[in-house]
Amino acid sequence: MKKIDIYTDGACSCNPGPGGWAAILIFGQYKKEISGFCENTTNNRMELLAVINALQALKESCIINLYTDSQYVAGAFNNGWLENWENKNWTKSRGEIKNLDLWKKLSEECKKHNITFIRVKGHSDNELNNRCDQLARKEIEKNANI
């Protein structure tokens, strides 16, 4: 299987409000940047969409190091939240699972790959995380009437 590094980030102007997502996929010397926009969304939805779209861009199963500054995304995998929700038929002990539609989609995409989720500090010295943030914010600037 190919080994891929993926960096993702989501951004939102207001919360909820216009949002952008971005990902950088790296395979050897090749680097691909992808990004998108949603008119009325939340930051967490943009974080999830960044990961989903990055995984959907892959054409085959891969071994992936996925870097995110989102505690929401990394925690769901590294702390077992997602697995617990699935085992309980997509429920949790307190309250509803927010963004359930995206969690289900992300869960299906993750089953195609061997993924390690790595949390990085946002808005710090991680060049590729910062680049994803720039791409996501450019989507907002380009598409939103703000």
C-alpha cells in the first residue's frame, strides 16, 4: 500500500457562517492541494469535510498519517469516540451526536485505509497546517459576501 501524508484544516467566518476546508495530500515528491466552500456551516463541519474530501481524493487504499489541528476530529479516533458511537448504533450516553451525517461518511471512508490521526497545534509553526488554514480562508474570501 502507498504511504500518504495528509494535512487538513477547516475555517469558518462566524460560527455558524460561511466556511472553507482544505487538505494537502503528499505522496513522495508529489503534493496536491484541494479546498472547498460551504455557505452556511460550522467550523467542526469544515474540519470533518476537509478529512472526508481528502480521503475521497485517493484512488486506492493507503497507509495514511493524517495531520489535523482539530481536537474534535483527532479525539474521535484517538479516544475511541467514533468506535463507541458505531458500537451503540450511532448514539452516545449524553445528548445527540452533532454532525452525524458527516461522521457516518467519514467512518465509511476511513474503513478503506489504515489511518493514524496526528493532532498538531493550530496557528503555530507547522507549515503545512498553516497552508491548509490559508487555503480554507481563501475559499471563504473568494465565495462569501463578507
